[in-house]
Amino acid sequence: MQEKQSREKALSRVLFVDDSRLMRFAGQRMLRPVYDIVIAEDGREAWKALRQDHRIDLLITDLNMPKMDGVELIERVRGSRVARIRRLPILVVTGAEERNGRERARAAGADRLIAKPFAASDLIDSAAELLRRANVLGGSSVASPQAAEIMRSRDGLVERLEQTMSLYLRHAFQYSLLHVRLDNYDEVASRLGSDAAESMMRHLRRALGCELRTEDVVARSCRSMFSIILMASREAGARRVRERVRLRLADRPLELQGCSVELRASFVTQGPPLDIDSSASTVFEAGLSRFKEPPNVTRLADRFPA
């Protein structure tokens, strides 16, 4: 009993508000392993909990609820005379049909919005980032996710590749490229919606981030692809990263609304070009064009429901 109490004191306390019993169950199941969870069925109940419980560190709320909706709850929080309440980070979970509500939530003071359906990792990582910003996680036993990658645009990645190629030609600085394509992005978008497909891309990005170093550079090359410059790493090193990402994706399937969703990923690795006249853009496009060849594919067991 004492061990359980000490653990709960170490965890950040999160208030999860939703009028749907199914969503409350899902939110509790997703968050319970890393946070101390408090549940409320509507905005009125949540507002009461916020005033009475001084240990709540984060509010996660739905928008469309009876008695008091999510927007009114956010307005009350941001308008509170109590600094502890007024400064709480607020994460909103919304349905695709709640576009007007999203804008009202942002205007009322929500810090971040994530769309349904969402994966456990979407919820946990968003909560961790907001808590970290609020300096709540300092005394917690829960480690916040550390992004290992430097996020840049595609153009930014090509620009960095130009610089890296110059270092290679002048100083024999080693590097390699790894391109990762989510093969079933369009299939999932068509079947489950674009939000589900984007959850898959975030899941893939996190898998990459866990295997990259801070000096590596990653960017979203197109809608369904990430490209990475692996600094001071030969092509054999890129292949090792590829295999580690394969294993991570196989060991950690994506969960969306209680269902495991298949990820199919293809990989292309590149080493430094031998042609000194090749531009960074030419090298980059040459790598992407190799996806038209028979792919080296990670095929996880089909986990879509029948």
C-alpha cells in the first residue's frame, strides 16, 4: 500500500474528461501506466475536481459534453482567479466533425488539440510535452520522451545534404541516407480516415527518433515518407538503423481505438555518391526513385479487424 501511494505521488496527475464511457475507459487504459489518472464525465464534474484537487497537473478534455462543454470548461480554467488552475496545460481531444469547436477551443486557451481516433502514443507524448513545458515533470519518475531527431523541411534537408556532401568531398566526412516509406498510408487513409493515417506517420517518426542520434537530420519527404541524413555513418550503418526500426515497429504495433493497426514500411539506403558532379537534389531524388523498384518491405501480421 505504501509503495503504491509513493508511486502515485511521484506520477503527474492528469484529469481526463469525456462523457463517453468508452472514451473514458480507453483514456484511462492508455494513460494509467505512466500517469495518475482522475476521471470526470462532463465539464461540470471536471470543474469541481479542479477546484478540490490541488495535485492535478494537466487537463485532457473532450469538447461536446452535456451540462458544461469543453470550451466552457477551458474558459473557466483560463479565467480562474486561482493561479494553479489558470496555468494548467490543456489538451483537447476532438472528433473530425468538431471543426468549429476546435477553433473555439484554441481561442479559449487550449494548448494542443489531437484528433480522434488517436493512438496511446499520441496521447502520452502530447501530455508529456505539455507537462514538460509547464515544468511539472521535474520531480516525476516518468521520463519524458526525448526527440532524437532535428526536424526540418524537405528543402532544409536537401540544403543540409549539400553541406554534408561538401564535407565528404573536402574532408572524407562519412554520411549515409535512409528513406522510409509507409506503404499503406493511402490504404489506411481511405479505410480509417486521414487522422488514422497521420497517427501511423507519428508512430513511425517516433520509432525513427528512438534509433537516431541528435546529430542526425530527418524530414518528412512527402506525405507518406521520411528521409534521414545519418551523420558520420557509412551505408552499412544505415542498414543497421533500418533493421532496428524494423524490429521496433514489429515489437510496438500501433493501437487505435482498441485495435492494432498494421504498418508496412519500405526502406532505401544510400551511401556517398562517387560522381563529384552530383548535386544534393539529384542524390536525394535518386534515392526516392528506388522505391519504384521491388521494395525491401517490413510486413507485419495483418491486424485489421475483419
